[in-house]
Amino acid sequence: MNVAVIGANGQLGTDVVYAFREQGDVVTSLTHADIELSSLESVSACLGKQKLDAVVNTAAMHHVEKCEQEPAAAYAINALGTRNLAIATRDLGAMLVHVSTDYVFDGEKGEPYVEDDAPLPLNVYGNSKLAGEHFARTLNPEHFVLRTSALYGKHPCRAKGGLNFVDLMLKLARERGKVRVVDSEFVTPTSTSQLAKQIVVLSRCDAYGLYHATAERKCSWYEFAKEIFQLTDTDIRLEVAIPGEFPAKVPRPSYSVLENRELKIRGLNVFSSWQEGLCDYLGVREPSNSQV
Ligand SMILES: NC(=O)c1ccc[n+]([C@@H]2O[C@H](COP(=O)([O-])OP(=O)(O)OC[C@H]3O[C@@H](n4cnc5c(N)ncnc54)[C@H](OP(=O)(O)O)[C@@H]3O)[C@@H](O)[C@H]2O)c1
């Protein structure tokens, strides 16, 4: 396949480029210096240069606080930028694979969300990504929209800067005797290498549509930290943060666990548990009693 990956130097984009190349596909890596999503002119000019079978969009404005402060920019990139891509890929006859987020939900369901649950975002980021989903789904019939959650990978997240949650916990453990983490927010930590493999699998078929695409099972951030320290034999006092200890500046869902129902129905789900993904990332073996 001829594939273009947008956000190619990002946390997920880097792994997506690698996953396609591993299959022998020809990949054009596009960074922000090559393409500006918020400009239809830039998108059309950049993508129009080559014959493409698929365009994978991992780029977004996804720093939640920044989106809240700069809603016009968030909508220009996440909503209209996706519209620009959907139009350009449709006109080129290319498939669009677009990455979205668990933050389209308000977290009130209290059990894993499936694809046809009604979204109700709590913040500008979630609203702008939901608008982007609608554009992708209505403008290019050959679309895959993948909602994912709590990404971590070997390459730094450019929007958030610094370390991912796993490396941050290990750094804090090295520097301090104790770490305090919230136990009231539930997610599914998903490794970018697993998500990249899922994207490659979908690109080989025509089961277009909206998919939840996260690792299996769920955990709180506290449980995630606990597993990180157990798997790495890290000697640290891990404590549950008291409610309000780390006040969120922007409302977020406290439960954004997704069920990959549509992937499973079609026999396309490649994800293993979040614990297995974490073991792969850390380069350790999974203990047999790991069942959160
Ligand atoms: N990280 C998470 O925990 C998480 C959770 C759920 C969903 N997601 C979604 O997953 C996707 C990938 O996230 P990630 O962690 O890989 O992000 P990342 O490391 O921040 O990468 C995002 C990429 O997008 C590029 N970009 C930003 N604005 C752009 C624009 N206007 N035009 C073109 N390129 C632009 C960035 O380039 P510059 O840095 O040079 O601007 C960067 O290369 C995003 O769609 C995000 O919404 C992420």
C-alpha cells in the first residue's frame, strides 16, 4: 500500500509509520512542518502530490487545558482539520484512518462504552474531536474512526511534552520516597505499538466505520501505577491521593473505559490486556495473577 501518516513524529505517529513499513508498505511521513491540517489548501497540496491508498491522521491539538483556552484553534485543527482531510482523501479516492478519543463521553455510564452510546463531551477538546469524527464519517465513506484512551509509547507525546505516565512514575520513584496517585479516574492504558498494529489490520479491509480501539480491561491511575511498580520491582510508597488533591482545571470524564465491541464482532480486534501491553513496553514478563 501507499500510505501517508500525518503527525509522523508524534507518540502514536512514529509507531504507525514503523508498523506499516514493517509490512513492506510505502510510507510518506508527514510532520507539522509538511502539512497544516487547519488549511484545506495545505492539506490538498500536500496529499495531492502522490498516489495514496490510505491516509492515517494521528495529528491533533490534544492538550486539554490548551484546547479550553484556545477553542478556536482546537476546532480549526480537530474539527475543520479533519473536515479538510476527509474532503481531500475522498477526492483522491483514498481511505481515511482518523484517531479520536475516549473524551467524547461524559463518564456517567459507569461501565464500558460501546460505539453506539451517545457521546456527551465535557470539554472543548472532546467537543472538537467529536465534531472531527462527524466530518470524517459524513464526508469520506471510506473512513475508519478509532477512539482510543490513555496512550503511552516509546516516543514522547509532543502535545504534553516530557514523559508518559509510565516513565513519569518511574522517574518520581527514583527521585522521591513516595508517590500519590488518584484512584477515582478509570481508563484503559493503551500502548501506541498495539494501536499502530490495529490500524494496519483495519487498513487491509473495507469494514469502514467507527471503532473503539483500546487495550482490554480497565484500571484507575492508581492501579496503573501499582502495576508499573510491581512489574519493575520498584521500592516506593504508593498512596491514594485524597479527592481534590490534584484539582483538574478542566472537567474530564472520571470513567472513560471503552469496549472494542465492533472490532470483536468483525474478528478484527488485536488488543491484549493493558497489563500485557505494559509488560511489552517495560520488556518484562506478565505475572500470572494479573487480573485488574
Ligand atoms: N495521548 C493520549 O493519551 C491520547 C488519548 C486518546 C486519544 N489521543 C489521540 O491520539 C492521537 C495521537 O496522539 P499522540 O499522543 O501521538 O500526540 P502527539 O505526540 O502530540 O502528536 C501529535 C502530532 O500532531 C502534529 N500536529 C499538531 N497540530 C497540527 C496541525 N495543525 N497540523 C498538522 N500536524 C499537527 C504535532 O506536530 P507538532 O508537535 O510539531 O505541532 C505532532 O506531530 C491524537 O489524535 C489524540 O487526540 C491521544
